[in-house]
Amino acid sequence: MSAIRFRVLPRTYNKPDAEPQQGNKTLLIVLFLLPGMVIFSLFLLIPMIQSAYFSLYDWDGFGPLTDYVQFENYTRMFNHSIFEVSVVHSLTIMALSLAIQLPLALGLALLVGRGKLPGKRIIRTILFIPFVFSEIITAIIWRYVLHPDEGLLNTVLGTFIPGFEGIGLLGDRNTVLLGIFLVITWKFFGFHMILYMAGLQAIPADLEDAARVDGASESKILRYITLPLLGSTIRLSVYLSILGSFQQFVIVWVLTEGGPVNGSELIATYLFKFGIQRFNLGYGSAVAVTLFVVMLIFSLVYQRIILRRDYTADYV
């Protein structure tokens, strides 16, 4: 009787077609990105292109574009003394923010986040509350506080100081920028403080404790451990502060409208006053395009040189 032999055939698999799956994946990505791209194009990309086009015309916002003036709006802008003043004021607010506001926020973050204070959560909440208010509400509150006659500040000081004369911070051209900066600091330092506190939480406490065990003082721990490890957060805070200083509008406009005598004129208020308010949209578009280009170049250079190390470090 012969043995029965069985032949095992190799099992074959039908590979699924990869192209339809890849096509479905691409279609899904496009469908998810399409609504955001439509909104981005309608409300940001197209208006920017239109502004660049309008800046080449002497146009009041009504009727067709007929008076083509090439780059005369830009020439007029750079030769306008008030525009130069607005640039100086914006740079002043930026410098004060970097020199006073951010160190103050960092100090409070270290005090609340690392210090042994009772009621840290309550203190943190109180310090963060001003950032929750809208800029309009903030300006209205401080317009009442800084009013030269019946303001809260002068009333309180007059109560405790006999013969006290009212201080008009917003009414004096020499002090109005300080008053504006006071309001901006009160409004935004809570945001930077929370940002720094979030960065502090990412720093392992064991490193600081090990340094204390080795005999390092608190100042050396802060200088050689805490601040270097907090560097990425500080660089991001500086970046946001610079952009915010040049884009500040609502608080200044509600408080002073750029006055007195252009004493608090910033680039954004200058754009609104000499462009939109005076129905000179061609000139206003030139100011807007200039501000956009400057901020875009700054952002690209800052991210390329300063923030790039933080992005690459996350993936090393």
C-alpha cells in the first residue's frame, strides 16, 4: 500500500491596494483643513493683499480706486513727524515692558511658586484677575482711578496727605506714557506671571534641592539652575511682550485717544486716527502694511535665531 503524500501549497495573501487608502487619508486631511483655510483666507490673507493694493492709491474708502499714487503714502508716512513720535512711544512701551513688567512678573512667579507664602492659590488668583478683564473694561476702570479731579487715586492720596494736589498722569504730556504703562502692566503682568509659574513647574525640584545640599546659595541656584532652565519660557514671554507693545490700541484709545498733544500716540492709534477716522484708507493701509511687514520680519528673525533652539531641543 503506497503512502499518501500531501503537498502543502504556499498561502497567498492579497495585498490591499495602498493607493485608495492614501487617497482617503489625503482627502480626510483636506476636509479638516479646508474650513480653517477658508476662514484664514477670508479674514486675514485676502484683507492683507487688499491693504497692500489700497496703499498704492489715494482713497477715502468710497467709490472706485482711481487716484494711483504709487508709493507716495509710504513717503508721506516716513516724513510725518507724528508717525516718528508714535514709533518712539511704541519703542518706549516695549522697553519699559522688558525692563520692568517682565522682571516684576518673574519675581512674583518665583515668590508665589517657590516662596513659602500662606494662601498661594488666593494670591495667584488675585494677581491673575486683571488679565481676565477685557481691555475696554480695564481702560474704563483706570480712567476712573486716574481722573485728575474725582479719581480714586487722588481721592485716596488727598485723604491721607494734607494739602495734597491732584495728579493728572493722563493729562500731562510728560507723564502720560507712564500712566499708560502702569495700566498695561496691571493688565498683562498676571499673564506673564502664570506663564513663568508654568515653566517653574516643569523644573524638577530635585535639582534645586541637590544644589542646596552641596552648599549653593539661593542666589546661585536662581542664577545657574532656575533661570537657565526657565530660558525657553522667558524667551517666549519676551516675544509676546514685544508683539503686544507694537499692537497695543484699545487701552490707549479709551484712556487718551493718543493725547494730550500726541503724548501717548502709538503706531496703532496713529493708524486709526490718520487712516480710518479721517477717511484716508489708502494712507492707513500703508501704515498697516508697514506695521505688518516689520512684525513679520521680527517674528521670522526671532524664531529663527532665538526660539529655534527651544524647538530643536524638544526633539533631540
